Amino acid sequence: MYIDKIETRDLFLKKASMDDVYDMHVNIWSKDETAKHMLWQPTRNIEEAKIRMLKTIEYQKNNLAYLIYEKKTEKAIGFAGMNEIGYKVYKDCGIAIGPEYVGCGYGKQILKSLMDYCFKDLDANKIVCSCRRENKISKKLLLSCGLHYSHTLPKTDIRDGTDYLLDIYEISRVE
Ligand SMILES: CC(C)(COP(=O)(O)OP(=O)(O)OC[C@H]1O[C@@H](n2cnc3c(N)ncnc32)[C@H](O)[C@@H]1OP(=O)(O)O)[C@@H](O)C(=O)NCCC(=O)NCCS
């Protein structure tokens, strides 16, 4: 249904495999500093990571969603994907890489490759991404990839009941 693998200069976006459970646990899923920007709970041990990996593999079968692999280490370091939320409108369902790998330009490679795939192969008309108001790096990533601010949604974090602002950014095919 969707392409199995996307290649960028330094990365592969590929479907998850049980072989990568340890790397995903160590590099990203167990990291509080990554989870805080999103809506998941960090994994506390490898058993929890195995359960998460089974769910991830199942989810990725029919969705535009991948793990991120760094070419030079061949390790799984993150995840990313998009959902079709309306006719030819795609929205990110979370892009994240482990703390040791941030700030190397990987986020831009991931988002640009997904945008490219959506616009060119899936004939998308619009791409929408969101980030919490305080997530400055994510905001820079979205602006850097050509998206522009659209609107803000008030949200409540289901993990602890705190309120936050979710800023929505978008880019249309004609831009
Ligand atoms: C958000 C995230 C995916 C960005 O990926 P990244 O590889 O770190 O970002 P890049 O290196 O591609 O840089 C993207 C932009 O952020 C800037 N940036 C990166 N790290 C930064 C830092 N520590 N401080 C300030 N700016 C920074 C870059 O300069 C670049 O902006 P520019 O093009 O204007 O120069 C990554 O940081 C991450 O996974 N964070 C944790 C999870 C998360 O917040 N996900 C997004 C919510 S959906």
C-alpha cells in the first residue's frame, strides 16, 4: 500500500522489525526527554519494549509509518509517519529521534522525505504538522521545511491532565 523503505542521505525509513527492539528501547523509547514532547510513556524495561514493538509492527503494516535507521551505525534511532486525515491531506503522526541523535539534520531529512513522498507519489494537496508551543526545535524543523503557522488548539495531556497549546503548521502543494 505504502512504500516499504525511504532513503535519505544519512538515514533509512524502514518498517519495524523485532530485531530492533533493544536499539529502540535504549535509543528512544526509554527516554523521558523525548516522550515529554509527545503523548507516550517511556518504556521501563525490555519486556515493555517488546510489547511496544509488536504494536508498532502491526500498526506499520498498513500505515505510512516507519522506524528511522542511521546508516552509519545501522541502528534504529527513532520513528516517523503520516496519516491521511482528509482527502489528499496528510498529517504527521509524530516524528522523533533519540536524544543522542538530535541536532544533526536528521529531522529535516525525515520530514522532507515524507513530504516528498506524499506530494509526489501520493498526490497530496496539503501536509499538516503539529508541535507543542514550547517545543522550539520542532517549530524550527517545521519552518525550515517550508510549513507555515496555521492555528493553535488547546489540548490536555492524557498522561497527567496538564493543559498545553498545540500549534498547527501546514504547507500546500502549490507553495
Ligand atoms: C524535533 C526533532 C524531530 C527535530 O529533529 P532534529 O534532527 O533534532 O532537527 P534538525 O537537526 O533537522 O534541525 C531542525 C531545525 O532545528 C534546529 N535545531 C536543532 N537542534 C537545535 C537546538 N538544540 N537548539 C536550537 N535549534 C536547534 C536546527 O538548526 C534546524 O533549524 P534551521 O534549519 O533553521 O537551522 C528532534 O529534535 C526530536 O526528535 N525531538 C524529540 C521529539 C519531538 O519533539 N518530536 C516532535 C514532536 S511531534
